[in-house]
Amino acid sequence: MSGQPNNSCEMASSVADQKSARLLDRSLPLPLWAQLYEDLVRRLEAKAFSGAFPGEHQLANEYDVSRHTVREALRRLRQAGILDSGRGRRTDVRTARIEQPLGALYSLFSEVQARGMHQRSEVIARRLGQDPTVANRLGIDAGTAFVYLERLRYADEQPLALDRTWLLASFARPLLDADLTATGVYAELAGLSGVRITGGQERIYAVTPTTDQRRLLGLGRGVALLAIDRIGRVNGDPVEWRETLVRGDRFSVVATWTRHTPYQMAVADGSPLGSARSGSAG
């Protein structure tokens, strides 16, 4: 009926209002750049800029202020770690980093989910076969059959990582038909085969992305990748080799220590997940 309010329209209007620019008040003692700073923070929290962050000209026109005012507000946003920009490249909203703890069995899927982000995977390749190089890395027979999975991982619909996994086919065959779009491989493996990865080893190092990797992951100029090589084990036996390439601007590695348990760092010998010499960092 025409006389009754349309709740859905009112709700949509309210959301739009939250994302829209508010007029700055020149009668206030608060500087215009500070008012602009506060309003941009408000709009960022309302996820107003789903695409690229607007440029100086656009913001100056939208708020009816000088470019000097805009530059000062943007400078403060960069200082606060909210925006990321540099000479010759556009300004982007700084994305929260995914953190991996050292010394723990880690699931990228679980960490993304725990941070309230939407996680999904796109399977690029999936097959059954042998790989003598991987078998050698695991120290098992060269003729061992593997289930091979290659996935592009997303967090909040933004590319996060390229993941290649080799798992022993003796228990991983059900993954050939599994829907891995919205679940982790370890969780699916446990549900389908009853097998749980109980430990392993990892080597993490920086690499320069190739042209194809930069395209798939949507990397900007100057962004490196962190490569994570993993041997997964079940009760001490090697069952998995994994190579994950994660965006360096969205991922970091963290460690904790106490007075009684000093931070441990290992110096690898150069071979894939080879022997390491451990020592305490000062």
C-alpha cells in the first residue's frame, strides 16, 4: 500500500547514507583536514570503497576542499597505517595481514575464517599420478602414487595464495571428487578418510613472483611472495608435500617466547627442508 513505509528501501537508503561523504563544517575549530580524516575513516569502516580508493581530484571535488587539505588527510591516513601508497602508484586501503604462528600445525583456511573473512578456493588442477621429485623430498619410493591439487586461495574475494599439494593416494583418493570450494584440505581429508596431519616441517622464504603469478594474485609493483614449503606427517611418517605462495603484503609469520622458553631460529642447510641448526635469538 502506498501509505506504508518500504522497509527494504529505507534500509538500502540508510546503508548508502553511511557510505556517502558528509559535508565539512567550516565554522568548527577542527581543521578541515581533520574533519576529512574522520569522515574517510567512517566511510572506510562502512566499506564505502569496495573498488579503488578515490584520488585527490575526486576527493577534493566530493568534499569541496583544496587538494592541499586532501593531501594532509591522506598523509595522516598513511601514517596511521590505514592507507598504502607510494610514488607512481595508486592509493589502496591497507588490508589486514594473515598471521602464521611458528611452531604449530597451521591451516590457512582456519586462520582466514577466524579473522571473519570469507574464504574460498578455486581448484586449478586435480589429478592422480606419480612424481619422483616429490617422492624423493619425502624420502619414499619413487613409484608412490599421489593426489595432486593446485588451488587459488581467496580471502574476502581477494586472491591470497597459490597452493600446490601432493598427498599420498593411499588415503587421499576421495579428494579427487571432493568439493574444496569452501573447506580446507585437512578438514576434508579427516572427514573422508579419517586421516589427520599431526605434524611436519616448514621452510618460509621470499621469492620474486613470475608474470603469471603476479597476474593470478593481482600483485602490485614491488610486492613479493612468501613461499612456504611443507612436509606434512602422520605420526611421524611423511604423507604430504606442499608448496604455497602467499602474497607478501597480506601475510606475516609470528613467534612468541618467554623468559623460560627463548625464541628459536633455525638456519637451514640449503636443501629442501633440510637439516637445521637451532639457536636462541637474543
